[in-house]
Amino acid sequence: MKTAGEILTESRKSKNLTLEQAERETRIRKKVLKKLEDGDWTSLEPTYIKGLLKNYANYLGLEEKRVLAFFRREYDEKKQTDGAKRLEKIRPRFRLSPTLFTVVLIAGLISAVVFYLFYQYQSFTAAPFLDIKEPKDNIKISSLSVNVVGRTLNDSILKINGEKVQVSPGGTFSVVVGLKEGINVLTITAANRFGKINTVKRSVIVNEAGEAKTSSEKEEEVLRLKFRVVKRSTFLTIEIDGRTTFEGLMIAGSSKELQAREKIKISTDDAGATFVRFRGEEFSLGKKGEKIERVFTTDN
């Protein structure tokens, strides 16, 4: 497609006119006429270009609207092209060089390490997670024992009423806790190595416990004793006639009456906190913090 400058040039040459002649007759300087014919719009004052084109087109006998239409198309395209080039010069091209890649990689690794250390710091300095699934708070039961089931961090130090409880590698735990009749307050704590502690309390209300014995069962049970845990909670295992009937934590103030035909065995982690009443006498099973196993038979 022709340009406005080409139309002007062809028209002038077809009339055998020189630029010098056009300059004299139009009173437009030769160098300006040359720029009009070359389409060099950027070197001309924008406010005068249209007027110059009209005068030159009329001089050459051309339709000025046609010439101006070609000019506007060229001028708008020129502005868009020049604008894009200026933006291209202003906007630097992004090139991922090996050096830049190395810098970005190192920065990313440093950021990851910093984030990891911050996360570890937060986990160490914050109280550990502790979720008690059983028992529910203020639950009422008729049994003298309850299962305490929950989850915490696997490296947490878990305690129930001050007694340390084993946590599985997955962070779960399940402990049988012996209770007393009435209101029992279970205090479960999880602590991390920095001493941050999360505490959950559960109140368990035990109604009058125990099951009625048949007359034949009463006649068969000839060995009886009662034990209680005082001052401190402790872990115990109870076997009656070779069968384990309880294995778990007995809270301070709780007690149990045991009956057997031949043998009762009590294993405790704190003999000084475990008292037994047997054949009319009450005594502790040993010293404070002492682990001991005691067997009671009909021959004692």
C-alpha cells in the first residue's frame, strides 16, 4: 500500500516539477517538502504537518482528504511502533544467566533453612499439642476405673496427676486410671524439653460402684483385702488368682476392695503411697518411690 509521501512524489514527478519549483510556488522550503515526500513525520512539528500536507496536495492537484487519510494511518502506526520501542528500551529483558540461577537457588535454600529453623523454634517454645478424647469432662460412671485416651507429640513428657505416662511413637496414649467414689479430678499435662506445658483437666464422677455377689461367689471368696493410694498417684497392677484385673494409674485418694479364692498380687511403682489393710492391720508396702511386688495368700 502506498504512503502519503509516495503519492506526493509520484504526483510531482508526473507533472515534471522539481522540488525547487515547488518551493518557489508553494513558499514551502525545499527540505520540508523533501520530508513530506519521505514521510519523515517525526522531524516535523506535529501541529503544522496537516496544514503543510493540505497546501502541497492542493498545489499538486491531489484530493487533500485522501492524502490526509494516508498520513493519519502512517502517523498512528508510527506512534504505536515508536511507543513499543520506547517501552522495550525502558523495560529490560529478563535473562536467566547461570550466575543469576545460582544466586536464586542459594537464596531459596537459605530461605528454606530459615523457615525450618523458625518452625522448629516455634514448636519448641510453644506448649505441645494435647488432645484428650476420653473421658469427657464431668462424665458420670458407676465403675471405679476409666480409660484416659488421647494424643500428643511423641517427644512430649506426658503426666496424669503427676505420674509419667508412656506415649507411643505416633503420639497416642491409653491408660486405665483407678478412681474413688465421688468426684475425681484428672490433670493431664504434656511438656516439651523447654518446660512449656499444656494442661487439660477432666472431672469424672463415680456413683456408688460395685456389683452384687451371689451367695455361692461369697462362699468361694475366702481371701479379702483393701488397699488405698495416699498423697501421690501411682501405677499398679493387680492379679487375682493369676488373672490381671487392673493395670493402670491409681489416683491419690482412690481405693479398692479385693477378694480372691487363693492369691492376690499387687505390683506398685510407689510402695510408700500404697497402703493395704489385711487381716485387720493396715500398712504401707514399702518406701516412697520404691517399686515392689507383694503377694497375699490364704497362708499369710
